[in-house]
Amino acid sequence: MPAHPSPRPRRRADKALLSFEAVVDAGLAVLRKDGLDAVTTRRVAAALHTGPASLYVYVADRDELLEAMLDRVLAEVELEPPDAARWREQVHALMDGTLTALLRHPGIARVGLANIPTGGSALKIREAMLSALLAGGVDPQAASWAIDVLPLVALATALESGRYAERGSDLASERQRIIRAYEELPPDEFPTMVANHATVTGGTRAERFRFAIDTFLDGLAGR
């Protein structure tokens, strides 16, 4: 009788093909699912069905992984050549694009606040912003410092929204909580705040965001 062929050995589940892009993708997936604090090399390695040591071929440590994730997020921001006639509009577009990208990935703004971004995408945004400011006639020294200050507005705004999400809240419910708190202030201690609580707590996030940028740009133009 012919011998039965030997049974084929069971194949282990294929590991995800490792690459720098795959590591960053996995980090962003963990971020979306469980938040920034859950993003560790061990957790990302587990998501890729490998060990943490395998990741160190692509990123030196957790901090480098987080910076790479932030840079991937910032790559979503659309850029355009500087136009002197539209320089303010271009700055607003860069800021809006940055905020929108950060809000798509709650928690990632913490990385930008803790480190000065030096990845390719972050530097391209700074290049575009500096070019727009200079095209608008802003003093080179003021423009150079402005590209450090302006991104902080987007990072802080995104961080605020991210913290609300972590608490299971949102901007609308937080605003109502703040309005109630202001309405309950004792007038004898906070007469000005009580008299102006409607304007202090009013406005949408987009309106307040634009106000912050416009106020800053007005100051630059005035210099």
C-alpha cells in the first residue's frame, strides 16, 4: 500500500509584516482604541504579534514612537505655496488643518506639547507658516518666533477636547457645566464676571479659535 503523505504542519498565524509604517499604524490604532497612555512598545508589539525588541529596529523607544505618530497625524495637513495676497487666510488654513488632524486622534496633542516637533511633516507645516507670514510682510524675527507660538493654540485646543473625551464628556456638556458655575458665582465677590458671564462663556470653539489666531496676527501686523 502506498504510504500516506505526512500531514502538513499547522502554520502559525502570520505575523504582521514589520516596517516603520506598520509600527506607527499600530501605535495609532492603540491610541484610537485606548488612549495615549496605552501606547507602549509592549502593547504595540503585541498588536503586531511580535516582541518589543523587534520594534527597536524602527524606533528607539516609546518617545520616538509617539513623535513618529504625531508626525504621521500632521501629514494630513494640506500645504500650499505662499501667497502675499492671502497670507492671513493661509495661516488660518494651516491652523484649522492642524487642529482638525489633531482632533481626529484624541490624545496625540499631548505629544506635541511635551516635545518640540522635529519630524518632516511638522517641519513642513512650520515652513509653510513661516513662508506665509514673511509673504505678508511680517518682520522675520517676529515671524520666526510666531511659528513656535501659533501651533500651541491648536495643541491646547485639541488637548482640551481630548481631556473631555477621556472623561466621557464633550464640548457641549462641558460648556453647560461652566455656564452653570459662572451663573452661581456670588455677585459680591465676582461682580464683573457675573455681569459678563454670557460673553465670557459664549462663542463656539471655531469662533474662539479664530479669535485667538486673528488677535495674534493683528499683533504681528502691528509690529
